[in-house]
Amino acid sequence: MRMIRAIVVSCLAITVCSVAVPQATQAPQAQTGSQTAPIKAVHDPELIDAAGYQKILAEYKGQPLLVTFWATWCEPCRAEFPMLNELAKQYAPQGLKVVGVNLDDDGDIILTRRFIARYKPVFPNYRKKAGGEAAFVGVVMPGWSGAIPASFFYARDGRQLGQLLGESNRDTYEAAIRTVLSSGAAGN
């Protein structure tokens, strides 16, 4: 399994190596016609543990929420990510909030930066701290193996309404999103 993961990570590195990640303290300039504009630097996702995940849920209570778990080495995650970005844009006017949680190892942070730079998510992303897997998984959903891709849907009152475990298509996501959006008006 480690060897397969290493091959996938290597392939991803080759695929995204053309994406530049600014490393300098001063933002580089991009040419736009006769003017230059600063290139937005990619920031590392904030690290969270089980308590951090609970804090995210509390922060979004009162709003329909989709939390998706992904990693750069996960091919189905990479396939779903652009679609999730589109869905986040599409359903934001109806109140849907989307949050991503990256499960890459600390050693893969460069790949994570490149992935975020490439896909430019419109939703916030966090990164799970190393260790504490049992506590973290227990907070997300008791019995969840931690396999990804995985997305969890929360009603406005904070209840988990459902989950999509494994790769899912747009129609399946949209049906789940519509359920979450209709789960009660704000203030209920």
C-alpha cells in the first residue's frame, strides 16, 4: 500500500509541478497588460485535531454544512475536488457552507500547497494534525474507518444528516445538498 501511495504521490507531483508556489516574502508580480498584479500566495491549511473539528462544527452551526475529507494521493478525491468547488459556488447563495479537511501527511505539505494553488477552492480547508486518529474519527462519525473521499452533511441545528463515503457523482452530491438545505430554516 505504501508503494502504491508513493507512486500516486510521484505522479501527482509530476502532474502539478508546473504550478508555481511563491516562496519569497514579497509577493511576486504577474504581468496583466501594462500593469503588474501581485500573485496571491498559497497559505498552508490550519492544523486541526478532534477539538478543532468540533470548533468548526460549532462555528457553522445555524448554516447547512458539507465537510469533505480529501488528500492529494487519493485519486477519487482529486476527481471530486473541482466538482465540490463548483457546488460550493452554486449553492452558496442558498446558504450552503463547504469546508475541506486534508488528510495528507506532514511530509506531503508541498503537494497540498500545489493542489490548493491549482484548484483555488472557494471554501476554507484545514489539515488534520498527525496522531489522535481514533479520537478524530470518533468526533466525525463513530464507526467511520477514515477512508476517503468522505463527505459529511450537517443540518442547521448541527445534526449530521448523512454522509457520502467513497467516490460520488454530482447528482448524488446535489441530492444530499438539497436535503441539507431543506432541513429547516435558519433560526429553527
